[in-house]
Amino acid sequence: MHFPLPWQLVLILLVILIIFGASKLPEFGKGLGEGIRNFKKALSGEEEEKKPEKKEQA
């Protein structure tokens, strides 16, 4: 399989930056990271730990 050359990677990143905008990229990265993390947990069979919810006092 052919790996893209450095100038091709820069061009791809530039197109992504133009399409999504700089403000959306951190959100996209966070969502991608969470998705990968959840996928790995599902593959390993770990159960998601439930954290007790904090109740607000009025």
C-alpha cells in the first residue's frame, strides 16, 4: 500500500481545515477520541463504570 508523501498530507489537512473550519477541529478530534475509546472498551469486554450523579442542593 502506498503511503502519501508529506506534501500530499499537507494538502489533505489544508482541505479539511477549509471544509470544517478551525473552530470545529477540536470538537471533531474529541469526538473521534471518545469513539475510539468506547470501541476499545467494547472489544475488551469491559463494562462501563457508572459514576454516582451529584445532586444539586437548593
